[in-house]
Amino acid sequence: MELYKKLVSKLINIIALSTILIIVVFFWVINHDKIWTPELEDPILEWNPYDLVLNNSDVPNEVKEGFLLLDSSSIYMGPLNKDPKLRYSGNNLSCTNCHLNGGTKSGAAPWFGIIDRFPQFSGRSNKVGTLFERINGCMERSMNGKAFPKNASQMKKMIAYIEWLDYGIPKLNSKKISGYPSIEIPFKAVDKKVGEEIYLRECVVCHGKNGEGILYQDSKKGYQYPPLWGNDTYNDGAGMNRVLTAAAFIKNNMPYLQASWENPKLSDEEAYHVAGYINSFPRPSKKNKEMDYPDKKLKPISTPYGPWSDNFSSEQHKYGPYPPMIEYYKKTFGIKKSK
Ligand code: HEC
Ligand code: HEC
């Protein structure tokens, strides 16, 4: 009996000791990992296109030209280009008005790592599409223009820049938040009156009373503050014309220079109301929108134009409330909707 007791207490000691050992090793591994990945702690470099791209002799010319197409789109491929044959975008926006800081800002659908993510399935066309086709999607909708033909040199240059981001300045962002961090969807419809109040308080100084934006003093340079509605901005087939997508962009990026995904200024609900407000005004119309999303189940619920594979009204698709729709798609099709 005595022997048995001794054996048991030895066994307990051994178990206790090995548990302590395991815990020690565990924490050592975790901390060890931390010590050996210092690049995660690197400060985020400032985005200065002159130092980083344009006046940088390490950057190939093709990449510099791609940057100019993306960052001064109106001049290089839009209405401000003197040669009508080179005008592909139909409004005076730049790609980088929405993909901020030259497409490097986390939480503003940055282009880091995107080369590896394409080809990728697109519900809008119900097939696997290339990066070329994805950019043409933004050309025809966000830029209210036309698609580039195969082999267009402009497209090659834009993609060269996007590719260069990954090896040219990979440390610009320590945390790469792709797309837009989504908002918590309110259980109510957009209140345009509330949206207007927020707009007048937070947005009107830069984007104007009629959403018309502000041109540079030298108007040949295009917009300093881009328009949000009217005939010189994204058309009604663009992602930004969906309330949930616009709300996520706004929450993580606007007001300009005051908000980031890490440090937003508006609440989810404020971003939602103001997104509904800016999208309540007229804007250019995209043709053949009814052809989008051949499989209608895959259409984002806040797409404001039909047809849909449900019986909710077009008003509800445009302004919510969305939770009943989310519930419907989950129950009927087993699809989880977030935008
Ligand atoms: C009016 C705003 C706007 C403009 C201007 C715009 N885009 Fe976009 N772009 C979007 C939105 C919205 C998305 C979808 C983001 C999401 O839902 O995560 C997107 C997505 C993309 C994607 C895929 C991103 C990803 O993470 O999968 C690429 C690439 C892209 N745009 C390139 C461009 C290029 C190149 C231009 C100029 C020719 C351009 N965009 C102009 C709003 C815009
Ligand atoms: C201090 C000026 C300023 C304020 C305030 C501001 N914005 Fe912007 N906004 C900008 C600039 C500049 C851009 C383009 C960013 C770039 O090119 O780097 C932009 C881009 C946008 C875009 C995408 C481009 C487009 O034309 O559609 C939207 C949408 C937008 N802002 C909405 C808002 C909303 C909503 C508010 C208020 C909550 C707001 N902004 C407040 C300056 C501002």
C-alpha cells in the first residue's frame, strides 16, 4: 500500500513537471516567433509618389506610366486627353480616388497581392475572370467608360505597376487589409434625412453641396476632390453605387485624411446613412445592367437594380433594411450575404 501511494505521488509529480515544461516551451515558441519577425513591427512608410515611383530611378518606365494612368486617369486615358482615340474612361475620376494612396492603402481595396488572387471567380459575369477583366469592370462602371481591347498597352502598363507594388514597396503596409472591412449592418432602412445631416457636417467642404466635387485651380489637372453624384462620376452599375459597399468604403476611408480602417471617424450606422444619401441622387446609367449576375442568387443584396431572385422591393434593395434579406438567402439558398 505504502509503495502504491509513493508510486502515485511520483506519477503526479512527473505529470505536473511535464505540464510546466510544455507551458514554458509553448510561451518560448510564441515569444521566439515574435522576436524573429521584426518586419511586422516596421513603421508604415509615408506614401509619396514622387520619391517612391516617379523620381525613383530603380522603377521601370512602364511602371511609372502605369502609375500615371491610374493616378491621373482623366489626363492619360480620359476626357482631359487631347487625343480622342486615347479616351477610355468617361468621367474625370482617377482609379486612385477609390483605391487610395496609389492603391496601397489598407482598407481601401488596395492592389497589394492582387496578382496572386487572379484569375478569380466573378459573380457579376458568373465565370472565372482575369485581372485584365476585373480592371475593365471598373473602367465600364466606376470610370463610366469603355473596356480596353486585348493587348492594349495601357492595360499592360497598369498591370505592370500593380505587379511592381508587390516587390517594389512590399513594406509600405505592415497589415494588408484587402477589400473593405465590412460594417455591421443596421437593422433599419437608410434614413436620408440623417444621411444629409452627416453629409453637411462631414463631407460637404470637399465634395460640395451638390456632390459635384472641387476642381484643381488649374482645371486641366482634373479634380482635387472628386464628385460623388451627377454626370461626372461612377455610374449606377458600379460597386460604389451599392449602399453596403459604399458604407464600408466611407467608414474606413472618409472623411479624407481623418479616417482609416484602424481609426475610423464615423460609426457603422452613420456611414450607412450617408452612403444611402449620396447614392440617392442621379448619376450616369450603365447599359445592359440586367445582364449582370447571370446567376441572380449571387447578386449582392444592395444592388439597386433588378432582376433579383427574391420578392423584396427595389426600394428595399436600395435602402434596406437588409437583415430580412440576409435571412432569406441563408434559409432559401444557404448563401451568406454581406453586401
Ligand atoms: C468609384 C470608385 C472606384 C474607382 C474610380 C475605381 N474602382 Fe476599382 N473597385 C471599386 C470597388 C467598390 C471595388 C470592389 C471592392 C470590394 O468590394 O472589396 C473595386 C475593385 C477593384 C479591383 C479588385 C480588388 C480586389 O480586392 O479584388 C481592382 C483590381 C480594381 N478595382 C482596379 C481599378 C482600376 C485599375 C481602376 C481605374 C481604371 C479602378 N479600379 C477604379 C471602386 C472603384
Ligand atoms: C478633406 C476633404 C474630404 C472630406 C471631408 C471628405 N472627402 Fe471623400 N474624398 C476626398 C478625396 C481627396 C477623395 C479622393 C482620394 C484620393 O484621390 O486620394 C475622396 C473620395 C471619396 C469617394 C470615392 C471617390 C468618388 O468620387 O466617389 C467617396 C465615395 C467619398 N470620398 C465620400 C465621402 C463622404 C461620404 C464623406 C463624408 C463622410 C467624405 N467623402 C468626406 C476628400 C474628402
